[in-house]
Amino acid sequence: VQLVESGGGSVQAGGSLRLSCVMSGNDFSRRCMGWFRQAPGKEREGVAAIDGDGFTAYADSVKGRFTISKDNAKNILYLQMNNLKPEDTAMYYCASALSSRLGNSLLLRRGSYNYWGQGTQVTVSS
């Protein structure tokens, strides 16, 4: 499995970005997929995730602003980010699990995922 992210960049606060992650490999539609982020000096944290049934989970800090979705025909995972804030500045990573269902408590946990992309940088200025 290989994951390649794109779509990062620099925006002003209040702006929007859409991240994409293309997965090469099998069973994309059945896997749990997630977006994580890591700011300098901080641990990597779960931002949004979606399981094989389409169930989604979001970190409290992004609820109502970020939307995760996927195109199973193209093996692409998306993260639409609206109303961006300076505290959203981080490297964003796409991740894939072997499981199709993890449950709400595990979907945003780093240890639930088996494969990771290289990341795409998001910088939000005030």
C-alpha cells in the first residue's frame, strides 16, 4: 500500500483547502482511512477518519469546519478544510488501516493505522 497526499499550501485565516490522498493497493473501499496532523513540537493527532461503511469521526477542534470523504472508484481520500485557523497549521498525513471497522474510540488513534503517506504541509496565517 502506498499513500500520496497533495493539496496542501499556504492560506490566510478563514480560507479553505482540499487535501487529497491517492492510495495504491487493494480494498480501498473497505478500509478505515484517516487524516492526521502534526505541528512542530507536538504529537501527531487524529483529525478525521472514515470507515468501510462510511461512518465518520472528527476531532472536536475541527468539527463543523472539516469534512472527510472518499471516492471508492478512484481510490482517493479527501479532506475539505473550511474556515481555517492558524492553529490548523501542521503537516497533514493520510493513513490506512487494515480493518474495515474500528469503532468511534479507535478511528482517530494513531496506533490503529498500518500505512502512512509522506505528508502535505498546511500553513494558515492570521
